[in-house]
Amino acid sequence: MRRVLLTLCLGLVTASAEAHYVDLEQALVRDRVLTFGLALVGKPFSYRRDGTIRGFEVAMAKAVAAAHDLELKLVRLARDELKRALDDGRVDAVNSLALAAEDRAHSILPYLRVGDHVMILKGNPFRIRTPDDLSGRVVAATFGSSAEIYARALNDRFLTAGRPAMHVHTFPEQRHTHFAVSMGHASAYFVKSVSAVGVSRDPHARTRLLPGAFQLRREAGFALRPDNRVLHHAVEHAIAAMVAIGKHERLMRQFGLPIELSPFPRDGDHQSGLGSAATVPAEK
């Protein structure tokens, strides 16, 4: 019965996408082309290698374009150009992961959750199994970052429970927080998703993600002009179809993204925490 319902749902998704096909020609910057403005964020999200732009965000854009029989045109932009290019009609969509978190001017169709993580030494010499084990420990964070806010909030929880607070050492640059842990001066450091995933994919890194320590900050995905409702529905339907057939999850695994970063959880996914670096696939 479940399989029949899934088939029916997929049929509705496909039918809806096809129904928007004619309208899409009027909703695109270029006829039969999805123009995607992209600011590179880093591996494995969006990056350049061997002269080619690659990554999970590129794969998502390709899949959405293919769902509507469109060609994909990637337009590489600086972060501060994304909003202007979208508002001026030079591109159909941009990657909101590269936009400021507080941006509310555009319609966002998510394919990722991002936030902050706790990183610990491989081998776990300090026996840190949960964030609660950081009570009374020395930790590091970048000054003024959301990662520092996460650490301070955790300290508030410790103090409320009558437990020793962490000694939070802040640094002006993120790389210094990593060094503090790598050199044994701190038990853990707090860091944003993009950096945490990048480190976890590096086989030579000395640190790894602490499972169950993800703090959600926002969802990220395709940012579109709010008045382009036709394109909004078309992209929304394409993503829904990808989720229904498991393609979104396969792409996340292909690019080594922890399933906890998916905005489309299966039962228990968001409660299980992030896996350690040892479980993350090699770079694609």
C-alpha cells in the first residue's frame, strides 16, 4: 500500500512539473536554460577543481534542470554579487548557503540544514562522548561567531544545572580554534557546518565531528525572486520528486554530507547526531 501511495505521489509531482513547463519558458532568464548564480563555498558544497565547478550544490542544480528538460548554466559570482544578480534578473536562482544568514528578501527552497558543530581529536583522548562531557573543559571558538554563541548557550545550560562552565577561549580567526585542539590545548572547538564537513572529509585531519552535537542555525538551498512563483513551484516540485525517489539522500551520501544536514529527515535521523569522520565517504 505504501508503495502504491508513493507511486501516486510521484505521478502527481511529475504531472505538476509538466504542467508548469510552458509557463517556465516565461519565467526563465534564458529560454530553456536554468541560470544558476553560484558563489563557491568550499568542499564538498561548491568548489572548483581541474577547471570545473563541482559539488553537492552543483549536482542539485543539475538535477532540478534535468527534471524540467532544461540546460543548466552556472554563473560564478562573488558572495556580495549574488543578491544583486538575482534582483537584476541576470540569474534565475542563487545558492543561499553563500548569502548572509539574516537575508529574508528572497524565497528559499531548502536542500540543506546548516549550523554549528563540536569538533574533537580523533581517538578521543579526552573521552568526550556528548556535549555534556565538555563541562569544566577548555574549548575554543571564533570570536563573535554563531559557534561562540552555541558555546555560551551550552555554558548557560551547565550553570543552570549547577555544573562547571566550559572555559571558552575565543580567537579572531577560525584556523586558530582548530590549532588549539590539534595541539592539545583545548578539548574541543565549535565551528560552522561548512568547515566541519570539510575537515571531516580530510583523511589527514586530526579532528572529527562529535556525534549528536549539531546546533541548527538555518536551512539553505535555492534562493529565488519572491515574485517568480512559477519557477518557485517548478523547483519545489523537482526537489520533492528527488526526495521521494531517494535521489537527494544519495547525492548527500555521494558528497559525504551527514544525513543530519538534510531538511528531509527520515524517522530518527535528526536525533541520531552526526557520524564521526571515519564514517564519511572520500571526496567525489
